Amino acid sequence: MWFADSGSGDYLIYAAAGTLRAIRFDPVRLEVLGNPVTVVQGLLTKASGGANYAVSRPGTLVYMPGAAPETPIRSLVWVNRKGLEEPIAAPLRAYGPPRLSPDGTRVAVPIDDQGNIEVWIWELVRKNLRRLTFSPGVDSMPVWTPDGRRIIYMSARAGMPSLYSQAVDGGGTVDRLTTSANPQWPTSITRDGALLFGFQSGPKIVREVILLHLADPTRTGVSSSQAMPPVQNLFRGNFAEISPNGRYVAYQSDESGRMEVHVRPFPQVDSGRWQISTGGGTRLVWARSGRELFYLDESSALTVVPVRTSGPTFVAGRPVKVFDTAYFEPNPARHYDVSPDGNRFLMVKDSTPRDPNTTPANMVVVEHWFEELKSLVR
């Protein structure tokens, strides 16, 4: 996604299904104007959604041409602590980061269908897959509310990725939770449903952990109020996960020069910090028991650290490898989840591996591209 100031208007530029699209954007009201227009056909786009293009401030466009990617085929599988797989009866689809419901009976998972990414629900017992979200933009990164009745997710339906909430049964309205000049993603919610953690990408791609106050602490679920909840910036980092007892927040940060997993006390986040990973760490998640913290180490091996969060201070043990993942992890998001009993892991398995080193040799440079953009997008 790219923002362009042509001198006579602002545009939001993004890639979708092998094309480059643009739409007029109001940076003051943070609203898109009109409908998106395809401005480049045949843009090289990776199966993970990444696109090979850039736009300079003076208005030069550079991109790699290529056909729209085939929809990748992936499966959902259970993997136990010994690394043994158990297939899940879900159909082969282009699955994204899966998230288990609080009771462990359903999976909220983004699915890419020819560049259109939406959130779907897979019912593990009934073996039924149904679509939840419907929008012209990307819908992804689902988070369940503790009562299992709603899904909070990132959506780019209005241009800038923001946070939305929707009932799991598809009824009612879709509630927008945030409006920001920076893209935002949700990652975790407290057990009372009152506090939502996420992160946003700010200037110079600095990522900050954010906190949303959703409802009164005595209630479960998202507030029905039409007013958007306040957003609080906490600290530098991303992919924050609150501990089951709400006393600690784990996150990843590259402040040390390498991405590592850290833990801070909550709500006094500046009163302490513990580094959990010892040789690089990403994609963290707590066990539902609160006694273990999982993450992927620098070699992408699933790693577990025993922790104690019930005493007067946080205590972490020695990291131990659970198994080498060799599963689908195309971007910084966590593409796995942990079963409620902590004994199995829901993984995304890529059934059609590709050579990541295969790239085209040619590149297209379009000078004075803003002039063409202004004529195409009105």
C-alpha cells in the first residue's frame, strides 16, 4: 500500500490480484473518494500478497511485470508436541493466520481467493466452512471475543487498514472500531473483553503496540456504543499478546537489532521488561493455562518457554524446541494457534511449495507517472 501526493490530489495505491489499483484519498477526513481504478495490469504479485513495485516522490513508478499468481493450495493440520500430524477435514484453500475460538470448536481464518482476502469460519465438529466477511478490501487477522460471539479483524475496505467488529453468526451490523492515519492490526483481547491489543505502523515504519478500551470491565464483548473506543499507544513493538490472567503482555521488538520476544507487566508497562527469546524470536502466543509461552526461533522452530505469572514477579525458564515447523509462515503474522489444552498446534501446511529465488529479470520504469495517474483516477 502506498500514498501518493501528485500535487493536485492524494491517492491510495495498492496491489490486488496481479494489478495495481488507485483511489482518491482525503488525508484530512481519512476517507476514500470514489471507486478504485486499475492503473497497471500484469503486476508481479507473490502468493503471500506482496507486490514488486515502488513510487518515488517526484512521480516515477517502478514495477516488475508478471502474471497474477495462482491461488496457493494449503491445508489445516493438527501437530502434537512430537511433531506428528493429524489432518483436518477442511477443504484445501489459500489459508492465512488461523485462530481457534475460546471453546476450541471453531477456527476463524482468512482465505485468499484470487486476491480477495476474507475471513471465514471452519466448524471443527460439523466440518462446515462458511464465509463471514464481505468487502472489496482485505479482511484479515481475526481475534475472537472471549464469549465467542464476535470477531475483531483488520479490514482495508475503506482504504487504510483499520479495526472492525462483527458477529460470528453474520447477523447485525459491522462496527468500525478505529479511524487512523496509520494502518492498524488487532492481536489479542483480555478475558473480560474490555481491552483489545494491537499494533500500528507509524512514520518510518516504526511499529507501536496499541490498546483499545472496548467496554466496561464488568461486561463481556464489544461495546454496542456507536462511539469509537479510545486508542492508547503503549510502546514500540508489535504482535502483542496479553497473558490469560491479564498481568503481563508479550510482544516482539527489534530494538536490540534483532527481532526478539519480550514480556512487560500490565498495566504498568514501563515498570519492567524481560527478554524471553535468546537467539531471535517471533510469532508468540501464550498457552491457555498461562504457564507456557510459545514462539518461533530464528530457524523457525516452534519453541516453548515455561513461565510463572501468578507470583509477585514474572519468571521465565529456559527455551526448549518443540519441533521444527516447516509450515506456512509467509509474513510476520503468526500462522498457527494452540489448542485449549496446550497439547496440539493448529498449523497451515503449504501443499504447493515454490522456489522463492525465482524472480523475473526485467523491470518497468514509468517516468512522470503522476500525470497518467491523474488522468485515470478522477
